[in-house]
Amino acid sequence: MHKSAVAIPFFFFLLMIFGLNAPVYAQSADGTEARPHADGSSPNKHFKFADKKFWALAGLQVAATFADFETTQWAQRNAPLGAEQNPLFGGHPGRPRMYAIGGALTAGQILLQYRSKSFGERTGKLKKAWIVGALLNTGLHTFLAVHNARIAGQGDCGNSKPNCR
């Protein structure tokens, strides 16, 4: 496996985690930046974008994604004639490939939801739109995890056949 398959998603994950805390200064109407006052208070209204609800839904997305990946691996062991249907992963992906690609996609989705939430809070438009993406991602991965578990439960490796992994 190429080192870049793991390094690139890890880089984007770090960028997402540490990039969200970077100071951003708004530009005022006269073209100057609105920097914080000497006492540390902000000249503009402060918004808290990443609240408990955001992190709870992000945690659910990550948990559902990991459940999907682990039940896919379980189904591949118990039903070796089956194949992964997602073309990004290939027919029989390993754990590192699934976590590298799928983890980066999930991190990107969470970043987009953060940006959507911050846009909604700043402008007052579509304030709850970010929840749609979070619920769709969580629901899809939960459905796929249950589907994979059904396939794994019906697999033919219960009798320790020699072609099973």
C-alpha cells in the first residue's frame, strides 16, 4: 500500500482539526481588519459554531462509518464470494484502504457541515441545513452496517470451510 494513501487523508484530518481554530479576522466596510481589542474581546459578535449538538452528530457519523467498515470486513470473511459495491474501495478492500478513503471522506463531510453551520449562524439563512448532511451520512452508514451484518450472518464460513479468510 502506498504511504500517500494514508498520509494524505491524515494530513487533511489534521488540517481540519487544527484549521478550525485558526484566527480569522473580518474586514470592515472601510477595508481594515477588525482585530480583537487589547483586552481580548472581539469587536464583532462572537458565534460559537461547534457546539455540543455539532460534536454529537459528528461523533455519530464517525461511529456509523466505523460500524459500516467493520461489518464490511466481517461480511468479507464470512461470505468470501461477495464483493464491496463501492467503486472507490475496490472489490475486496482491506481495513487500511477503507479507513484511509472513507475516513477522509467523512472528515471532509464534517468540515463542510461545520462551514455550513458557520454560514447559517453568521447570515441567519439556512441555519439548520448542516443537520441534513449529518443525518443523511449517519443514516446511510447505519443502514449499510445493518445490511453488512445480515450478509455476514448468512455467510457460509460458520463451518470453517478452507476458502474462508
